[in-house]
Amino acid sequence: MAAEHIDGRQLRYQHRRPELLDDVAAYVLEHGLADLAMRPLATAVGVNHGTLLHHFGSKENLVTEVIQRLRTRMADAVDVTSSPNSTGNLAYWWQRSTASQHLPVYRLLFEVYAQAVRQPERYGHYLQQVVHESLKLMESLVEAEGCPPARATLVASVIVAQARGLQLDLLATGDRERVDRSFALFLDMLTMLKHTWHQ
């Protein structure tokens, strides 16, 4: 009987997983992670606790999948990849990715980031996504534009840190004009730096 019950649940939700993930993402965006628990979450999205465990395995896996889902959704809305595809379109990427409708996603990303720093054993996959993958992508971009390989990691680190820091600043202060102008100034500085790559 138990096997039939599990099979029935699997059949019921196997085609609904993307929809279920969207419902979970909406809940987490609204409520954050501080008090997130699987049973109340399951009730809120209209499934039982076992269904969430079947699909996601653990709270940590669920959070990681939610973040990936939200990053993909934001990338689609921005109409570029999840990070800029060249340093030349950083201004375009910044304006599109920090539009007001995306700020709740960034708020959640920073909340997970803080927990991942405190508990890397639980959210190591998230750190891999938002730190290492971002750095690797930016390294490849600056190298393709002429940055000496020996400096590429340092330049990539500065770009990622600058964007991330100003995203957090925008969330904390809401001072759109100052933050946008600060990012524009950074891009001017990056342009000057790029001139030195060919000397």
C-alpha cells in the first residue's frame, strides 16, 4: 500500500515540478530564509511534506534550486546571459539586471550568500554558483579582450566585487542615482585599465 501511495504522488507531481518550483520560489521571495521550514512551506504551496522531500531532498537543495531558477528567470528577463557576455555591455547588463522588479531576487541572493558564508558545508553549491562561476566567466571575458592571463583573476575579482557591492548598496539605501553613477564611474576606470593591457 505504501508503495502505491508513493507511486501515486510521483505520478501526480512528476509533470508539475517546474510549476512547484515556481510556487516555492514565490514563497521564498516573499518570506525569506530566516524562518523557512519545509512543512509550512509545503502547506503554503499546496503539497505535503513528503512531496517536497521527494523533489528536493533537503532544505539546502531546495534553496539552491530556487536560486538557480530565479537567476535563470532574471537572465531571461534581462535578455543577456546570467552575467554580461562582454565587458562592453556591462552598462546595459547593470541597468537591466538591477531594475526594480529584480531587486527582491537580489535581496534573497544576498540572504543566501550570508548564510552560505556562515555555513559553507550546507550551501557550498550556491557559493560555487555565485562566486566561482562568476569569476570564471569574467576571467574568460577579460582575457578575450586582451587582459594578460596573469592579471585576469585580479581584474575579474574587482569587476565582480564592484557589481556585487553596488547591488547591496542599492538594496540598503535605495539611492538609485548615486549607485548608478558610481557604476558608470567604475566602467570609466575599467576602460582606462583596458588601455594598459596592450602596452
